[in-house]
Amino acid sequence: MKDIKNILLIDDDFATNYIHQKLITKVNNEVKIQIAHSGLEALNIINKNTEGNNWEPDLIFLDINMPTMNGWEFLDNYDKLNYEWITECILFMVSSSSNPEDIAMSKTHSRVNGMVNKPLRKEVVLAIFEKYFQSSNLLHESSV
């Protein structure tokens, strides 16, 4: 397992991104967070940062319903990227959707590690961090 260093939040809702960013930094204040407001913006961030700055997301939280490019369309394009780190990146769909098709697709898509409800909760973020990453840089419970 590796330490978590970089997270990409992809959601068109500014308030949700703000809440998620604050929550994540309370769990781990060393992680660097990038925010995209659409799937297309996220692809641009990934391409720009990976090629220019050697920035690779270790974890992506991806909203399903967004304008310009929704979460599923993002995944179609994400699958075509040719970066070595993609196979190691953990990706969670984040949605308020109870659409059975979305739930089924999140369980069968090869790049998706799971689907969690919006808004993120501290317990969910901690469980993801502890399952997929070293927990050495997690803040102690008393400081969260």
C-alpha cells in the first residue's frame, strides 16, 4: 500500500466540492486536492498535470450527474488515457442517485472501486483511506 497524496474531486456543485474538500483535509491534512466541475474539466486537469507537473491522482471521487460530460462519459474517456498510474488509481462514484442502472454500472465497471452517497461522510472517507492506502498520514480521531 502507498500513502495517499493527491485526490481529484469531480462534481459540478461548488458547495459539495467545498464540503468534501474540508472533510478530506480534516481526515488527512497532507493530501493535495484538485477540483473539477465536469468530466471534461477533469480530463483536462489530468492531462495538463500528468504531462507537465508529474501530478497523479491516487483517488478520484466522481459525481455521476453533471453537465458537459457526466461521470459515465468521463469514464469512457478516462479508459482511453495511456498513463501508467491509471491502473493503480482508486475511483469512487459519488452520487445522490438511487437509479438502479447507476448502482449496477458502478458495481460492474472495471475502473470503479465503489459507489458512495453524497455528501461524503467522515466514516466513509476514513474507511476508503484505511482500505486502499497506508494510514500513517491520517489524523487522529480526536483531531477530526
